[in-house]
Amino acid sequence: MIRQQTGPTALAEADLAALGSAAELVRTSGTVSRMLRTLAPALGEAERESLAAWCVPAHAAVLVFPTAPGQLAGALAGMGLAASGPPTPSTVVRDRLRARYGIRPDALEVSIVRAAVPTEDGGLGEVEVFSLPVPPTAGPGPGPGSPGRFGADTGACLRHLVRRERAERNEAHVAFRVTAADEVVFAGLRFLLVERAGMRPDGGGYNPHEDVTVLYFRSAAPAGTPYARLELLMPGHRTSALAAHRLVERDEPGRTLLELMTGAWRTQAIAVAAELGVFDALSPDAGGPAAVADLAARVGADPDGLDRLLRYLATLGLLAGPYGPGADTYAPTGLGELLRADAPHSMRPLALMYGGPFYESFGQLLYAVRTGGDAFAHHFGAHHFPYFAEHPPWDTAFDQSMQASSLMFGPIPAVVDRPGVDVVVDVAGGNGELMKQILAAAPRLRGVLLEREHVVAAARGRLREAGVADRCTFRVGDFTEAVPGGGDVYVLSRVLHDWDDRGCADILRRCAEAMPEEAELLVVERLLPPDGQNSLAVAWNLHMLCNVGGRERTLEHYRRLLAEAGFDLVETAPLPLDGSLLRARRKGAAAPAFPVPSRSELA
């Protein structure tokens, strides 16, 4: 119950009502899952429970504007509450207000005051109050302590700020605290809220006074929903999460469109950094984090040009910095580490390919969209497989780039290593990475790898280095004409998306002709979502049109192609990097007693 306040120490009626609303929300809201029913109505029950497993309610927040000392303390006392500690500066809300209204930071002394609130279930919740003192008048004044110290123009801006913020409640929110200090969990929660719940990213930041990173979201709940903003809090400075959040922020359509239109700059910046070996030069073996001048000497670059590149890469979440004595030192983030040449599943070769020949061919996308033709062949004069075969450096880079996506293969050895399977046939097995992983994980299995002659040589070398080449037979041939027989499991990994439907039908028929009745076919591809959901397959579908002449497909499309070639699609399972494993058997063949492991088993 709020006691009536009067006199100069009384908080404005609008602020007092907002504060009381926040306290009541904390008192009655209950669990994270219960709050999500209102904040994120698009989430299913299982998704709400999954999100709630990693979060706890933190607080309800409100922004108020006291005009005199003691007003906020008096308002809290009127509700039977008291601040739980001294005020803390709020750099995040200060910067949000500065950006929204163009007011210089020294005019925005935003602080955070917290108070515990008893809840209906007998526990304690918390109200977080952002307090921005705004004098009742803002005319010119002489002294640093006077109401007019900001000047008349700033004073008018502050009064405008107060009117808008009281009406729009842009900083009011409920907050969930993430209980795991793991950026993967943080990224997963952000994905659920944006991609599944339909929330709009609404900014965020890092508060060094509390060592906490915050991400804000606007709810897709119906208009008028109280507290339609959500905040996720996680200890520490989470630069990668902030960068990813800002990339998809939609508050400023013009800015968002500019970032989208300059996506090619990101591609080239990453490719150039990979070409220079920036991330390798920042590894512990090369000396670790470095100032710009030192790093420029390590990689052979102009210091000023490199400084500009590094600053840009830092905004992409690939580097941490600038920091240190001269505020010009950089270190790779976990994301940036993937671009080291010696990183497990290094993506450096992919960066070189996407910034090299595929970048050039994508410049001919208009040709591909207008004609349906292969832009790579149009630009380079040959389809990309024969072109790379005639240009060994790019053929090697392409081979290495395919290996960079081998994270997708992780669960597959567990799928094939089961009773009744002795021989695995990898059709168009490329550089042998998948076969290497299968044979290394299952010493009792034997393999057959079919590829073109120069590719077989590379695969043989890879398996020899892994010590498993003695259990693999290497076949040189064209899989559109014939496929080796005698296998128990046949694998088509990222093959069918290179071809149009007619080519896929030929490949699948050759497999059906070669496979024994009881054999199984495993297809590894990215599946186009049927309902407009975000997926890597959507971008790769355009990439396949432009650079190969193939396409990504929906599950139903693959089901139809398999059926036309004499297969039943038995089961699908998720793979990393938005991949999927499609398990098929000859029509009428009984499924074995050992199904594909579940998601939890694969993990």
C-alpha cells in the first residue's frame, strides 16, 4: 500500500504510479515460465520450460525523474520498502537515453537503486529503479550545482525526455538473470527469444560498475501488455553476444539497412584478416594479444590500415579491444579463434573461399537470378569443380573449406557403428574427412570411398595420416554412372545439393542399383525450412544457385526424390551447423532394430 505523499519531497504522481506498478508486478508475477506466457506467447510450453531452466527472475525495472533529493527514498518508504544499497551508476540506460535524445552524457546522471519486495510465494523479489534527477526548471544558471547548469537547450531536451519516457516507458522491463556463465547458453536464449518468440532486439550494453552484460528485447505480445520489454543479464563483458545482438537490432531501420547493404565489407574484412594471418599472429605461440604497431610488424601490414581493420573486426565480435595502456591492444574472441589456421575445424579456408572466387562469382548474382544459370561458370568460364581442378591452389583451398564444415559430421560415426554394419560406402567422399571420422571412431568397420582421381589422392593421404587408410578401399569413378556394391551403409554427404532434380535422381538410382536389399542410405544436407524460419539453408540455397547450379531443398522435396528412386525416408535427425541426417531404406525393406540415436544420445 502506497501512502500519500505531499510537499517538495513527493515524487511526481506518474513516477509514483510507475514505481508502485513495478513493485506489484514483482509481488505477483511468479516463475520465469509463468511470466513468459505473457511476454512471449509464441513460445510453446516446452520452449518456455527450456528457457526457464537457465534463468531466474531478477527484477522489474522502472525509470523515474525526481526533482529533489530524498524523493525516491520517500516513495520507497511509502511502499514499505527501502533501498538495499547505495546507488550504482547505470551506463547502459544513460547511453540509451543519450542516443535516443541527443543529450550529452554529463547531463544524464542515471543511477540504479534497488529494493527488495516480498512476493506472494513467501520469497523476495526486487525492483530496479533507474533514477534520472531532472530539475523543475532548466534555465541558464551560474553554478555547477544549480538547476540551470546544463543550459537552456539541454533543459528543454530533458523536459522533452521526461514527457516521452513517462508516456512510452522505453526503459521499463522485467529481467531474467542467466544462471550459467556460458556464452553458448546466452546465445541459445537470445535465439529462442528472437527467432522463436518473435521478440525484437532492443539494444543492450555492458555496465562496468556491476560487471554485467545486458540484452534488451521488445515483446511481440499484444499492444497494451504491461512491461512488454525483457532484459537478460549475464555476468562479465560478453562482447560476442553484444555484437550478435546489435547486428539484428531493428530499432533504426536505416541503420539496419546500411549494415545489411555493407555485408560484403564484412566478408572482405574477415577474408583479409585470414589472408594476413591476423588471428594466427595473436595466438599464444606467436606472442598473444598485441598492440597495433606490433601486430602490423608480425603480419606485414600498414599500421594505420591494420588499425582500421581491427576496429571493424572488433565490432563484429571477432576481436576484443582496443584496450591496454595505449588503448590499442587486441586479442581474439572465441569466435575469432575459429579463424586460426591451426584451430580445430578452422574456418580460415572458408573465409578465403568466400572472400575469393565465391565473392567474385556472387558479384554475378543478377545473371543467376535472371537466367537461372550458374554465375560461377558465367564469370570464370567453367563450372567450379573443373575450374578448381585446373587451379590447384584454389582446389586445395576448396578441399580445406569443406573440412571446415566437418563439425556437421560429429554424430554420424555413432549412427553407423552398430551391429549388422561392417562396410560403409562414402559416395563422392571428397577429402575423406567423414570416412576418417567414421573409421577412427569404429575400429571394426571398413570403408569404401568413391571420388575423382585427384581427389582420391588427397583422401588417401588424409586417412593415411590418421592411421586408418588400411581399412579403406579407394575407388576412382563417376558416381553418376556407377556406385560400388557390397556396402551395409551408403553415405551421400552434401552431394545432392550440388545438383538439380534430374542429377539427384540419377545419383540416387545409381545408389539403389548398387545397394544390397538390407543396406541403408544416409543423406547429409541442410533442409530448407517450410515456414520461413531462419536457417543457414536459406542463404546456402542462393549460394548454390550462384556457384554450383544446385539447390537446398525441404524435407518433403527430398522425400519425393528418394521415393522416385525407390527409397522410403525412414527418419531424420538434427546435425550441427543447421545440418540434417536423412535415413532411407529400399522400398519395402524392414528397418533395422537399431534406429538413429536421439538428439540427447548424439550429444
